[in-house]
Amino acid sequence: MANSDFRTTFLVDQSPKEAYNAINNVDAWWQGEIKGKSNKINDEFTYRMDDIHFSIQKVIELIPNKKVAWLVTDSKLAFTKNKSEWTGTEIVFEISEKKE
């Protein structure tokens, strides 16, 4: 199977601590219905956006102010041929300060 990783980088005007805290406050930035917790290892939360997107994420790694990682344990996506395409994938946020 071909590698289908997706990676992107973006800059924000926040400290690593502020970014880390914001990422872990999922319902404040991810549009849709969020249920569950996302701030401790093994926490799980569901995300639902009408009949378009459903997924369950499990928190698998937390390094304060540096990294957040979730494992998608279930997904049903209306916008892809493979409706469970996200299942088994990791969503990883690596946080660092901009180097001048």
C-alpha cells in the first residue's frame, strides 16, 4: 500500500503552552458535536458532524507543551469511497517555538 501520510505546518501567535492547551480543548475549535474528554492518556472522545463525519479518537500521547497524539479507533465518513478510511490512523500535533 502506498504511503498516504498527510503533514502540514502552520504558525500561531501563541506560546507552546497556549497551543497545547488549545489543542486539548477540542470542542472549542473543532466544529460539530464533541462528546468525551481529551486531556489525559486513554481519554476518548467522539466527533460527529451531521451525517458527514463520525469518528472516535483515543488520546495516546501527551507531552506537555510539545506533542498531542490521538488514535482514530472508529470512523464513518460520507465524503470518501472508503467510509472507514480514518480508522487506525493517528492525528499528531507537534508543537515548537518558531526559530528566528
